[in-house]
Amino acid sequence: MSCWIRTAVSPATALFFALFLSALGAQAQAPDAPTNLQYFPKTMSREELIGIMRTFCFSLNVRCQHCHAGKDDNTLKDMNFASDEKDAKKTARAMLRMVDAINREYIAKLDSKPSNRVECVTCHHGLSKPTTMNAVLAEAVEKQGISAAVTLYRNLRKEDYGGGQYDFGETPLNQLTESFLKQHKTKEAVAIMELNVEVNTPPTLWSYNLLAMAHAANQETEKAKADYRKILELNPQDAFAKKQLDQLSDKQ
């Protein structure tokens, strides 16, 4: 199974792989003949296996030590590639078989042209543990509070924007806000939407509507009215915004 790289690579990652290839060029790290192959053909050459391992590294943005036992440094000279000591290596085999099953039992039976294939990068996008921006921020809110979640988002956007690991567009933040509004977490909804409108400029009418709804739910009536007026400036035919603005004005 090959996992071709479809996501951008950060300068730090690119530097690592330059070191990685340089180390392998020394011919001292990986054994001449691969051993303990349980998923790949036992006749697979060293060069073929190294090529596949490289795609895993890129797809998950990890180093050899993520799955293989050995000293955590750049030399790789003390690596025991045959060892099954780490659970991550066993997980990798299971994931490879899962991908094969998905492609063989499901994707291959779809009438899609050109035919699609699931690959490691399809889910991982350069993350060792696949996740979404929504999930990352929701967990941060649950464990550390909304201020910490906003700070986390800003840091991730600064460090990983353009790398493909996360979707920094408006959609994940809008969906997270909708979830918070359903849970009556109005303070959190406002914070996420104010962040969203700030960083994803110009915001769409979807974002403006959610910002207004969050402000209204959080009893920030004047801000909500200003949001709906902005919506009507952009789209005078927006019946929902007009209705909400009228209702907010009637309450005062």
C-alpha cells in the first residue's frame, strides 16, 4: 500500500526528511534484508520497504521512532527495526489491513471514474492521530476553557497554516459554534464566532448570522442588532436577518 503525499510540508518537516535520507545514505541503519515482515511480502527489497516507510513518515508527520524501537536521535544507528516492542507498529499493521479492506471491499465496488483509493494521508493529513479542528477545540474547551481554546487555535494557525493538517477555514468554527449554541454554551459560541470573523475575512453570511445568533443568545442585544444590520447591508433581501432584527428591536 502506498501513501503518496498530497499535503504541504512545513520547513521543519522538510529538514527532518533531508536528515532522514542522509542518514539512510550511510547504509548503517536499516538492515540489508528486512526481517519480521508480517504485512509486506517477505521478498520485498530494502529499498522498496524504505520507500514505503518514507510515505508513512510524511503522511503522519512522524519519525522512525514512532513505530520502531530504538534510541530517539537523528542517527537511527541503534534502531531495532524488526522489534515488535511498540504498540504503534502493531497498530500500523492493523491500519494497513483496514485500508486494504476498504479499498478492496468498498471503494473498488463504487462506480467512480477515475477510481478512488483510500490512503494513509486520506485521514491523517500529517497528523499521527487523525482529528479535526472542531474536535481539537471542543476538547480544549472541555478541559481548559474557552480562553485556552482560542489561544490554541491562534497557535495552530500560526504554526501549521498551509500544512494541510487542519482546516483553518470558517466551516469548522461555524460547526463548532452551532454545537455550542445547541448546548446553550453561549459564552463559548460568542468567543469562537468573534475569532472566526476576525481571522476568516471577509466572513460569509453564514458566519455573520451565527455571530448574530451567538450575541443574541448571550444577551448581547446591541451587538446582535449590529450583526443583523451588517447582514442586511450585504444582502437586503435576507428575510431571516430582517425578522431577527425586528424581534430584537421589539424587545427593547
